[in-house]
Amino acid sequence: MWDFSLGGAMGLMARTLPFLLLRLAVYAGVALAFLILTTIGAGMGWAIGSLGDEGFRAGSTFLGGLIGFSIVGGFAWFARAYLLYLVKGAHIAVLVELIDGKDIPGGKGQITYGREVVQARFAQSSVLFGLDLLIKGVIRAVTGLARGMLRVLPIPGAKPLAGALNAFLKVAVGFLDEVILAYAIRTGSTNAWGSARTALILYGQNWKPMMKNAAWLALFIYLLSFVIFLIMLLPASLFVWLMPGNAAIVGLVFALILAWAVKAALLEPLAVTCMMQVYFKTIEGQVPDPEWERRLASMSGQFRKLTDKAFSGSQEPQADGGQPPSSPPQEQGAAP
């Protein structure tokens, strides 16, 4: 049914305990900031609302909470590049070493080691973040194949099935882009753009098994996240007592925030580890298919941008033995 080992992935995760604790601290801090600022905003809105009737007070309380929530959301949005660079990327770097059977330091030294690997591949957080955005764009183009094929098949009820598949694939894309980054780190190439470009071609020519496994993982993540949400309703109810007036909806929002924090800290790296297992095993011994190179260039402007950056950057050979071709692929050929 699937090609990954949950037990093996959890074993690898256990060996990166310092990173799991770091991720828990970071995402718990973000969740706590959401809870505190939303509570303060709602409290200030309630106080201002006391100048009017009940309807005005309810509206001002909601608006105050929304402002507090949005302030934290804005900071989190702008900090996402640094989060990818200092936490996610470094964790992926260590997981790559473990999958390849290499020794890594323990304790805090593991975190330092992972960051040094990332800094050696990507001089600045903006480089890694920009590469990640391009990778996401190419993956979305490839996952569009599955949606498109399902729509044209003469299957009763294919339309709602396509909608459900689309929801799963949105989650799956979040796993796959980090797998491509893992390949770029694994090659040891000084041209990360070229390594990511090669990884995407290999992903494209193996998109069916990758999508199958990503869909299973997305299902697991959805189910586990829902269970975590139900568990988090209890601590969230404690915050509701701090909120003025009828704030039942706030309890649900807080539970969602707490569940998101646990998902981001623990479930997402588990899913990425599973996909790394599948990807590295699937592409073993393969070389990039020129036909898929042309297809990706035809279907994705993001892939063409990635190709341009690969050629404008370092031309050093990739550690996997491959080099970018002598000229960019021609934009010909149709997507399958």
C-alpha cells in the first residue's frame, strides 16, 4: 500500500531529539503568542465595548481579538523564511545524514551541525526560501496531472473525488518540497539550484509512487491532527475562562492553534522523513529523463526560473555525478 516505514522514520526522529525539542519550543512559543495577544486584544475590545450596548461590546471584543491574532500572524508570516533556514532546513540536513548512515553529533551540537550544513549550501535565508517557493510551484504543476487525469476519466462521482484528492495533495506538497530540499543538501553541490532542478526531474519521472505515498501520509496527518485537536480542547477551555463574555468560538480557535503547533513540531517532520525514505529509494540508480526535463519546462514557469538560476549560479559538478546540461532545455513537448 505504501513504501515507507513508520517505525524506521520514528527511529530516525528519536535520534534527532534535540531538533524535536527545538521545534516544540519554537512552535509552542508561536502558539502561546497567538493565545496571549488574542486574549489581550479581546479584553481591550471588551473594555471599549462597555461604552455601548451588548451588540457593540460583542463586536468590539471580536475585533480586538482578531487584531491581536493578526499581529502575531503577520510576524509569523515574515519570520517563515528564517524558520525554514534555522529550524526546518537544519533538521532536514541532519535527517539526510542519518538516512545515509553517517554519524552526527548529539545534544546541542546536533543543532549547530545542521545549521552549518545549511549555511554551507545556502549563504542566506532568502536563497533557501526563494528556492523553496520555486520548488513548491513545480510540484503543484506536477500534482495537477493527478487532478487533471481524474477529471477526464469517466468515473461516476469523479468530481467530488477530485476535490478530496486536491485537499490531500495540498498537504502532500508541503511534504515534497522539503524532500527536494533534502536532495539538494544531500548532493553536497555548491549549486543548490542545479541540484534542486535535478531532484525535480527525478521527482517528475516518479510522480505516481511519490503521490501515492504522499496521499497516504496526508491521510495519516489529517487523522492524527484531528485527534490532537480533540485533546487540545481541554487546555483551550482554560483560556476561555480568561475571555470576557461568550467566547466558546475562541476555545475552538485556541484548540486549533495548539493542534497546529503539535502538527508542525512533530507530525510534519515525521511525514517528511517518510517521504525522504521513499524518494531516495525510488530514485536510486536513476538518471534524469530528458523527456521529463522538457515536460517540466513546458508546464511550469517556476521550473524555467529554476533552470535560469541554475545556469547563472555555480557550475560546479554535482556530488551525485550529474551536471546541468550545457544549454537550457527547450520549451517543447506537451505535458502528459
